[in-house]
Amino acid sequence: MPTRRTVLLSLAVAVPPLVLAAVGMSHPTRLNADSAVYWRDLHIGILAVFPLLGFAPWTVVRGHRAWLSWTAGALGFLYAAFYTALDVLAGIGAGGLEHAGMHEATPVAFDLGDRLGLVGSVAFVAACVFAGGFAVRMRGIRALPGALLVTLGSLLFLFEHIFFPVGVLGQLCLALGWVLLVVRMYRPEPS
């Protein structure tokens, strides 16, 4: 039977990617005059959700050696800072520019956002591989399914963000993988 702590931590790591998966189901595939307002408002609505993904790797490694927590935390922070720049520029900014009829400016916002977002996405992949590898080292092969799911989810996120269907699948992989890792890491080991 999972403890209350395990349930709360599982919710903390699963809810952000599940919210992003739900939003990804309706995310427009192209930004144009018809989708501009929804594109902009969608990104405003999830502005605070994207950074929460960076919390999960730290959750898996916390409570062990300090350098582990600092490494996962630093990678999570880099992801949160740089991916937020992508969300603001290519989401909110480009949507606002398109809605204002400034079509010629949207490629600049996308280019800047993509460059900064790439730094964040790569940091997120590194954080996921780091936390997953740590879990496998600590708990053995029983942690492998969760580690593989978060690695796959982070790679799908890197290439497809939250766009349907691949980006949504990536977020679902992250949610399930993090829950499996949290349960494995916080379950008492049998004697």
C-alpha cells in the first residue's frame, strides 16, 4: 500500500505532464490569423505549468547525496528558465504578433524561442536521463521501465513539444514514467 507521501509525490510529478497532454490535444498545428488568439491564450494559460516538469527529476534523486540533488535541480532550473523563454516568445509573443497582423515579425519570435527552448529541452533530457539512471543504479532493473519511459518522453518532448499526437504521447510517457520511478524510489526495499 503506497504511503500518503508517495501518493502526493506521484501527483506532483504526474499532474503537470497530464495537463500538458490535455492541452496538447487542442494545440493548433499552425499559427495563422485564425489560430492566433487561441495560440496566444493557450500559452498564457500554461505558462506556469511547463516549468513544473523540471521538478520531477529532482524528486527522484532528492534525499541522497547533495551533489545528486544539486545536479538534478540545476538541470531542472536550466530547463525551466530556457523553455519558458520558448513559451513566451514562440507561444505568447508570436501569437500576439500574428493577431496584431505583424506576420513578418513572427518568424523572428519563433527563431529566438526555438534557440532558447532547445537549451531548455536538452537540459530536460539530461535531467531525465540522470534521474532515471540514478534510479536504476539504486533500485536495479525494477526501475528500468520508469527510466525508459521518462527518457522516451523527454526525447519526444524535445522534438515535438506538446503537439498532438507525438508530443501528447511524450507527456503521457513522462507522467507514467515519473510515477513508476517515484513509487520505486519511495517504496521501502524488502530485507
